[in-house]
Amino acid sequence: MPPLGVKHHMIGKLISVEKGPERNVKLIISPTEVWSEISSPRGSYQPQSIDHYEVSGMQAPADSLLTLTLVLADQRRVRFYSTHSKFDMALLLDQLDATIGVRKREVSRVDA
């Protein structure tokens, strides 16, 4: 059970792109920290600990759930962000690449 007050399994949504991507959930993407209000397990991750990304749902029909999983150097997996928008996921990946450097991406056909 998640602790009281924790929003579990919330789905991210792009609200505005006027002044850079703005979402309904809080994200921190900086050269020293990557954090998402809806990540599981919860926590802040150092960019250098992220080995690669797994993206699921990109090949699925429109409005399917897309999930970005961070695979850490020690092989732990963090479900970082989920959305129904391929545009939102693409923007998030671009933000990560621009801020912490490009990581290998594995695109899976089915959700893990």
C-alpha cells in the first residue's frame, strides 16, 4: 500500500507548451537530479546512475498508455512517467536528452 497522501498510478498529461512543457504532475529534470511526482519507486535519481530508458506503448494504438522506465546502472527499474500522449512522451525524452545527455532507448511492443 502506498503511504497516505501518495498519488499512486497517476497519469501525466501535457497542459501547455507555451513556455516549455508544462504537465499536471511535477517533474524535475536537471543536470544533478531527475525526479517525478509519479515515479515508482519514489525518489530522486542522479542522472549518472541512469543507464538507459525503456519506453513502452509507442507502437500501441492512439490513447494507449505510454510508460517511461529508467533502468539504473545497478539494473533497478524505476517507472518514471506515464502518459496517453505520444507527443508528451517525445517531449519528455527530448527534455531528458537535452538536460542530462542522450541515453540508449529500448522501445518495447508490450507494456512490461
